[in-house]
Amino acid sequence: MNGHSLFPALAAALVAAGAAAQEPAAAKVFAVRTARPERRTIAQTLVKTGSLAAPAEVSLCAKVPGRLASTALDDGTPVEEGARVRKGDAVARLDDREYRIARDSAKAAAEAARALAEDAASEFARTEKLRAAKVSTEQEFDVARFARDRTAASLAQAEGGLAKAELDLEECVVRAPMDGVVAAKRLHPGAMVTATSEIYTVVATDPLRALFEVPTTALPLLRPGETKVRVTVDAYPDDPADLVVDEAYPAADPATRTVTVRALLPNPDGKFRPGMYATGAFALDERADVLVVPFEAVLRIRDRRCVYKVAGGKAVLADVTVGLRHDDVVEIVSGLSEGDEIVVDGLHRLADGAAVRVVE
């Protein structure tokens, strides 16, 4: 073989080798997983960290001074920190002996004043009849009228004193102003108390307030009474509560540009405590019955959003318009229908028109 015939043969061999190398690539089939779009109700979710707070906290004091005689319920159960109390429960009692004496004295004074007032009223009535018959003088009539008015005023004063004495005696029993839990016990039997002496701190715990700081930019999408929020207390991560936003506070924090948002968390068994951390997932823009696909099925190619449809054993690149993302799915506004089959795993190895084999 001479030099002139060598080059054409070599060129032919190279072309054949290139064709052989390209043939397997063109015939390569990619294994992919697929799914079909489905319809769901989704929402734009805002997740914020917050805390639980008591709706009310009361410093419980006696309204009258005296010696603390008991810090127990009517059945003798001691009232200590952590005790659950109901509105109206007697949680403490003062030594009421002096107040009973004062009440009895005021009662006797009122009865005496009533007797004098009744006598004076009778005398005035008699004098008034005599005056009409022109038997009594004008002076006698004025004296009887004055006596009637004076004794009536004394009776009113005595009855007021009796009412005050009865109220003071009643206030020797200190009652819970609301349903709640005793957060602190400050005094014990034997202590002298005044109207400013705190005996207990009682906090309301059912429901608790779940408070979150939400950016003011989210306020247009927050609708108290409608917006749903899933509250998860850190201490109980497997027990979330699906609630509704109760209120958005009227003033924003000028430093953080956030607004406090509140939801009411039922707590009948006292499991949750004020001060616990909580996470709130707010459903800001809920949309019902929309078409969604797994988020990983959507490719971003510059300013395009695309998916790979499977048709005739090939991957076909298709443009889509996306909407809200919710958890692991995204809304498809246009470009797909429920019957389409799309690639959800293995799509990053594909090119438009690539042969694919669907695997489970």
C-alpha cells in the first residue's frame, strides 16, 4: 500500500469509529420516576417563632386588714403553687372575729335606729292629723316633722354602717376572681395582711395566647377570624393545634416593623404553660382546588419555568406558569393538565427529546 492510498483508508476508519461511538449515545435510555399533577388546596405559608402567654394575671389580695387564718379550699385542700382554682373558690380566710363583732354591733344600732324612726314617723302622722283638726299648733307640727326627718337620716346611716360591716365580714373570705392556676403563694397562715398584701398570684391558662411577631408586609393577607395558623409548641412537637388568627394588634413595632398577631390555644388540661416557645405556620393566601406538582419537578432555565413531560417514550420539555409554593408542591397556573405524566426524578440528566424508561 502506498502513501496515497493510506490516508483515504484512515479517514474512512475514523468516520466509522466516530459513528460507532455516537450510536450508543443516541440510543441511550434514561430511567426516570414520574407522577401526574393533582388538585389540592394550598396556601402561602409564613412560619414565625413566638411564645405562649397568659390572657390574665392577677395579684390576689384581701380587701380588709387582719390575720391570715387559712390558705385552703373549703374542703381543706391546701392552696399551693400549681393548684388549679375555679372562679369563686375560697382560697384564703382571715380571722373574722372582730368583723363579726362589728357586724353584730352595727346590726343592733340599725335596729335601734329603725325603732326610733318608726316612733317619730308615727308621732308626725298623729301631729299632722291634729294640725288638720286645728288642735295642734304649728310649732308642734314642725317639731314632729324635724324628729321624723332626723331619725330617718339616722336609720339610713345605721343601715349603711350595717351594710359596710357585713361587706367587711364577707371580705374576710378571699375568693379566686377567675379560673386559673396559682403561679405564686406569697403569704402563709399567721401573717398579718393589709389591702396591699399579695397572698397569691393567679394566672388564667385556658385558653392561652399564642403570640407571634409578623412583618407588616404580611398584614394585607392576614384576616382575623379567617386566616388559619398551625401552632406547634416546642415542648410537644408531635401535638400541633390548628387554630385561627384571633387578632392583629393595632400598632407596629417601629424598630422591627412587625405586628403582634394572636391566636387562642385551648388548654383545658393545663398541658401548655405560659412562657413556652411556639412555632406558628400562617396560611396567608389559601387557594382551593388548584393543580400542583412536586416542587422538584420544575426546572428553572433563565427566566423560564419548565417540566419534562413523558410522551411516546421521550422526555419533552414544556414551559409552565407557576403560582404558590406550599411545602413540597408548587401550583401550576398553566402549561399542564391532570392527565399529563411528568418526570419528578432524574430530570437533570435529560435533554429535550431524550429517550426515557419509567421505573417505580
